[in-house]
Amino acid sequence: MLHVAVVGSGPSGVYTAQSLVEQDPEVCVDVLDRLPCPYGLVRYGVAPDHEKIKSLQNNLRAVMEHERIRFLGGVEVGAGGVSPARLRELYHAVVYCVGAATDRHLGIPGEELPGSWSATEFVSWYSAHPDSVAHGFVHGARTAVVIGVGNVAVDVTRMLAREAAELSPTDMPQGALAALADSKITEIQMVGRRGPSQARFTTKELRELGALPDTEVVVDEAEAALDPAYVDPSGLPAVQRRNVEVLRGWAAAPPRRAPRRIRLRFFLRPVELLAEGGRVGAVRFERTVPDGQGGVTGTERYEDIEAQVVLRSVGYRGVPLTGLPFDAASGTVPHRAGRVLRDGAVAPGEYVAGWIKRGPTGVIGTNRPCAKETAAALLEDAPSLVARAVPGDPLAALRADGVAPVEWAGWQSIERAEAELGASLGRGVVKLPDWQSLRAAASDHAP
């Protein structure tokens, strides 16, 4: 029997485990995760009002309940936890599916002012990630600026504009729901440094902004028209063309009085966050223009936009895992078809899949072919891998090392506790938001 550890229980990890057990009846897979809860960004990254996407958890659950797949949550791998070297002693092969755990910075003055956050931090807060701290993101704020024009930027903009009645049926933690219900933010500006035709959001996500009740979406026709492809979108790919059509519709719409307003801004590059009263009070942008080569160039003309909350959404980035090689330039682990490379040579028994393999690109479904490629490489190597002696049960060895994993029964206890919490609040399932409550729930295995 080939014993494989998959580190990370998000889509790439689950799809890797699925590919392995489906293709080879002699494979057993332990899926390890730092958190006591599975599903990665499907649980902690998908917006709570995107229930159709979140329902993908049901598909992932079916995989995780396979008789030859075992969930081991609450297991730290790397610094302060189980080392990659130790995992190689316990398993014939290890696949790292650890994603891209941090966000990119703007690198401008004032970025660290109170009130300036990454979109990742905001998403973690309203998604009940146990590492999140209740920072009072929206407390006392009237206006917000979201820097970036991708789907995550659209998500956080939408969350800032949603009413509590719309969010109450979701699994959003109670603290975040209460804070957003008390929010006094009435204007949100989502800003990109390039033009509408180069925005990275999908049309479905974009249209959701226009469907928000009591919210006006505003596009400045003259600003958007700096993009030649906005004026004539006929040559654009289908998604970008549909995006431009939606934006043009909003630009042409007559103004209306609404309690909240979302402004979509283009050709503005952030250069500084300005302080007011010891926290962020505005963002200074430089006007950009197309350079004719797909990029933009600055004009040395500036505009200050008021904001007590600034959320940057300019991409994710992989971080090094102690004991694994890492390419700082790409934020990925060097590999060949999923096989980890150490000093340019294949490291036997070590593999990668997902964002740590290819960078933070694609949608959830993109992880499936990526995982299949890695699984195929591992199974091709299986005859040599299985020849190496490993413990009969890696879990017993982990426990002997002092590791106390949360198994599937513990996760099911967390699910029951979240259902009970929601019922007590008159809501549906409500996520437990902190390590203490998750651990307490996981320890209760009573059916």
C-alpha cells in the first residue's frame, strides 16, 4: 500500500487526493491541514452570499469521506510543526497544496496606517478564519476605497454595501454581521490603475454590484473612455467585451438617489495613503493613461479620494514553507510536472499542486487538471516510492511525536456546533470564529 500525505485540504488538495485514490486502488491518503476545518478557500475565501459556489463543499465532502482518504486537521507543517523531512519519514510521498497564503503590498507611503488593510484580512474576518482579529474594519467609517479590479475586489465592495438582512441568512460570523449592520459607509470607490477592458473581474461578479438594493453604481464615461477598447469593444475577448457592455450601461444610466453609492474608477494609480487623526483619511492617486503597449504611464496629475477604510486587492502570493525549496520571484515551489526540484534535481517523493505550484491564477476548477498532472507524476513514480519502508500507520507516529490531529469526527462536531449556534441566533449555520471555540467543538465527538 502506498501511503501519501497531502498537505492542504483546499480544492487542490482534495482533487489531488481524489485523483490518487481513483487511479490506484493501492493508495491511502492522509490530508493534513493546519486548520481543524477542511476545504481551504472554499470555506474561508468564497464570499458568504455566494451560496452556489460554497455548495462545492458538498462535492469536496464526498471525496474526503472516501474509505482510503483520512482528514488530519490542526496539524502544522513547517516551522513550529511537523517538518517536511519528518513527513518523508512517515509517508512514501508528500504533496504540498498549501496555496498562496499572503497578499501583495502596494509599496507606497502610508500603507501601514490604521484603517489600511489587505482585502485578504477583510475576507478572513467576515469568513470567520480563526487567525483573524476583530479589527473594527468599518467602525466610524463613512467612505471606503478598494484598490484593485478583480473578483476579490468586487467581493469586498459588495460586502461593504450589503444590508444586514441580506447577510443574516449566510454563515457569516455574528460579530462581523453585527459590525456590518452598524456600518455608516455610504460611498465605496473601487479603483484600477488600468482601463475597463483590462479589469480582471468576471461579468457575473460585476453584474452583482448592479443588483444590490438601495445602491447606485456610477461609472464616469469620460474616464472610462480613456481606454480605446471601451469606446470600441468589438475586438475584445468575450468576457472583457461583456464587462465593457455592463460598464457602458451604468455610465449611460441617469443618476438616482440611493442610500449607498459604488463608484468604479479607472486609470488611477495609488501613490500614497494620507493620514488624518492618526489613521488613513484619503488615498492619493496619480492619473494614468494607456501607453499603447497594454500598460499605463503616469501623468503627474493627482487626485485625493477620501477614505477611512482602504482595502488593497492586488493579488495573492505564496510564502516559503520551512524545509521546502522556494522561488521568491514567482512565489512558488520549483517543480517539473509537479515533482519538487531541489537544486535543479527532482526530489524523490515530494510534489506540489495548486497555487504553490503554478502561482495564484485560475478559478476553483483550474485546480482539477493541475492536481491530475501531479497525481499522474506521483503514480508514475510509485514503484520506486513504495519500495522505501515507512511506518504502518503514520497517524500513530504523529501522535507519538505529540501531534493531536482533529479527525473527521472532530470536524463533524464543529459542523454540529455551528448549526446549533445558528439556531440559537435565529439564523442558519453560523461559523465559529476563533481557535478556542473550534477546538472546544472538535473535542466533542458525541453523535
